[in-house]
Amino acid sequence: MLGLMQNRPLLISNLVDYVATWHAETEIVSRDPAGLMHRSNYGQVAARAKRLAGALTALGVRQSDRVATLAWNSWRHLELYYGVTCSGRVLHTVNPRLFAEQLVYIINHAENGYIFFDPGFTPLVEQLAPHLPLVRGWIALCDEKDMPSVNVDNLLCYETLLAQASPDYAWPQLDENTACTLCYTSGTTGNPKGVLYSHRSTILHAFAACAADGFALSAKDSILVIVPLFHANAWSLPFSAAMCGAKLVLPGPRLDPESIYMLLEQEGCTKAGGIPTIWLNFLAYIENNRAKLDFSKLKLKLVFSGGTAAPRATVEKFRDLLGVFLLHAWGMTETSPLVTLGSPLGKHDGATEAEIVDMQVKQGRQVSGVELRLVGEDGEALPHDGKSVGQLKVRGNWVISGYFKDEGGKVVDDDGWFGTGDVATISPDGYVQLTDRLKDVIKSGGEWISSIEIENLAVSHPDVFEAAVIAIPHPQWQERPLLLVQAKPGTNPTKESILEFLSTRIAKFWMPDDVIFVESLPHTATGKLLKIELRAKYGGQIAVAG
């Protein structure tokens, strides 16, 4: 027997119509590359998104065609998020931090016909254009007076296109499984692969992001969106904020700590989302300038952190300096991205500060709508006892079933499980603790050693800014950990002081065999430690037997 309820498609256009009707005056605040503030609102953004959809029709862009962006977080980029997807086209948010060769590959692979770009990316556009034969036009995200001089064919002005378009565009009724956005993996090994999201998966994911044990978003919130709009749909914030009518603050390219602090204070931000590297720099600024900053003006209560594990020191400093709770989130481009969130349970009421931090540094518990399991080397399921270590697998309503154009072949097993490539434990109450990537794992004498945990503890040292751990070969134990440390400016830590600090915090067999100090550590385009480069440079060292 079927239920007697209406079956309406889950579409992004429903979100946009809702927020334009009931939260039309809620602000969308942007900061441009020059530092100037632009104030819009959901009503204006939605109306301009309809003009954009009409302009795309006039350009001959068909439904399901891919439309690319090379842009920072701004109101115009948000208009593209809504206008492209709601009209049945596919928004391809291109990560401008990738290598030029990767950018050429993914733009050609996606078959983008038009690319919308911020004028600040003019040099990159001129570098890429000769290698992109399928691109029919370049649209600068500005008005006529700010049009850049670019040596490309068919250069168009965004504001002129919108001014010429009709405001009366009607969103088409689409199948909810229609593709809406396309994001490519960062491609640390091989070519980047495309993850093609659907309207249905995006809406369900937005519900999870809004939930009380998710980002707990509401119409009362002002959210600073530091995570770029070209990173996995900015963790759903363009959609989940529209779902609840929250104010969005879009910082543009200026992500220095002083700019972030200014926006948090000026715009009354209650929540903010970014990767740990951003928060490390921000907290260093807070520590160095606490005497002249008036923290009482801040309304910040919650920060979301994802991409890589947040060090314990970062969690504690947000708590102690600002009274802010750091919510650890984990996921992947392939999972839209949210899978787990580190919200406390009822049992944490009355817990000590240390016990709360113990929970926060884990990756969190799975949200409703996805499933997790651990498997051993033999493929058998492992218990969720907080001790068993295995590969983490996931399946659910917003998890990939295959890559765009079937790159990589079959990526899920016969039961729909996607292998994340992460090694983890899961506690009896559901908290996931990542210990490594499969490609980064250290196995010494038959025992697992967590590079992530050593890194996070090392960053807790008062003189350490950032740390990385890789495996080096050992004649007796197979592999041993090597610790690479970037010191804080003005400090001079020693190998002995670092090892002494770690000696009371980790098991003896986890202790790094050596500590090497470096001026900086390499990162991927998404802010993760680039361990493939570190292994190439330092992995040939041989640990001394003993």
C-alpha cells in the first residue's frame, strides 16, 4: 500500500523561491578584491539569478550544459549558483588554485561552453584560453566600467548580459535527479575526477546541514563563508542558508586574519566555516593582538572546521580565547561533503572541558541520510568498539555512485559502499576517529601508528605552527614515523624539546624516529598537507634500527 501524500520534486529552485519570498530582505554581504563592501539580499539575488538564466538561454546554453566559474565568494558567484542550477544547467565551480595543466584538463573534460570569471583571474584566463577549444565565450563578473583587457575570443560583460535579459524567467520543472553542480577532486594522484551532484542529493544534504546536530542553521544566523564556493559546494552553505534564510557574508579573496576578524565583528557573524589552516592563522592573529581587540563585540558562537583534522590546540584556543565551540566536520567531495559532525550527546552534559575536547578532535558522528562501516584487510566488517582499525566506507543519499563520464570505472561495491581511502576507528557511540589515509598509513612492527594524531599533538606544542608525519623505511620495524615541523615565527624549538613534549602524550612505539624543521609545508589546492611531495623529498631516509 502506498501513502496518500503529494510527491513534489526536490529542486534547488524551491529553495530559491522560498528564500526570495519569505526572507527577501535578509542580507547577502560581499567584500570585493579592493576591500569595498557590497550589500544585496536574497530577493535581489534571486531576481538577478532569473535574469542570468534568461541570459544563458539567449547565449544558446542548453539544459544539462556545463557552465564554469573561476570566482571567489561573492554575490555574483551566488547568483550563478542559483541561476545556473535552477534553470537545469550544471554549475561547474573550478578551483583556480589547481595547477594550470589540471585546470585545462577539467575544463575540457567538463566540456564547458562558457566560463564566468572574476577580473582578478585575467592572467589565468589568458594562460588557459589557448588550450580550451570548446569554450565559446568568457564572461567577466563585473560591469562595463571595470571590464578587464583580456586577449580572448568573445569577451562578455556579466552586468550587461543581465541588463539585457528579461526579469520574467520561469524556472522549469525538472526531474529531481537532474544534475545541478559538478566539482572535481583535487587530483593528488592522477587526473582530477568529476563528482556530479543532483538536485535531490543537494536538497537532502542541505536538510542535514541545517539540522540541530548539523550546522544548526537558522534565520537568526549570520554566516561567514570562508570555505570557497569552489570547494564541494562550500559545504552546502549556499543551499542550506537559503533553506533557513540565514544571512551570508562572502569575503572574496581576502582571507587574511585581520580581514576575517573585521567581517566577523562588523557583520555580527554568529557562525563561520573554514579549513584548519585558516583557523591556525586566525588564532595566531588573535593571540598576538588580544590587547587591542575588543572580543565583546563579537557574536561568534560556532565555527565549522573541515578538510583536515583540527588540532587539539585549535579547539582549545577557540574555547579559551573567544568562548567559541569548534564543530569538527568530515566528508569528501564524493560525499557532498558532509558525513560526520562532532556535536555532543546528552551524556556530555556535565563532562569536563578535557572530555569535551576529546570528543571535538574526533571527526564526529554520522548524520542521518548516510551509513558508515569499517572493514579489515580481508574485507570483513569490523566492530564499532573504538579500537578496531579499518578502512572507512560510506553510502547514502548524497554519496557518489560513479564519477563523471565513468572515469575510474566502478567506484562502489555491489552493496553500494564507497571506499573513502581513510583508515579509522568508530566508537560504540558512533564517533569516528580518522587515523590516516590508506596511502599515508604507517605500519610499524605490525601495529598501526596514526600520523594524524601525532601531527595534532605536535601542533599543541607552543612553538609549533604546523606539523606533518610521514613513514620512512626501517630495517627491523618496516616503517617508522618521521616528524616534519614548521616552527612559529620568533621561536626556535629543538628536536629534543619536541620529542620530550610528545613523550608523555603518545605510546613509546609511536615516537617519531627523527624531527626535521622546515620553513614551510606544502599543501594541496584544498588546503590538505601534500604528503606525496613530502614522501618524495624525505621518504628515502632510513630509520636507524634499534
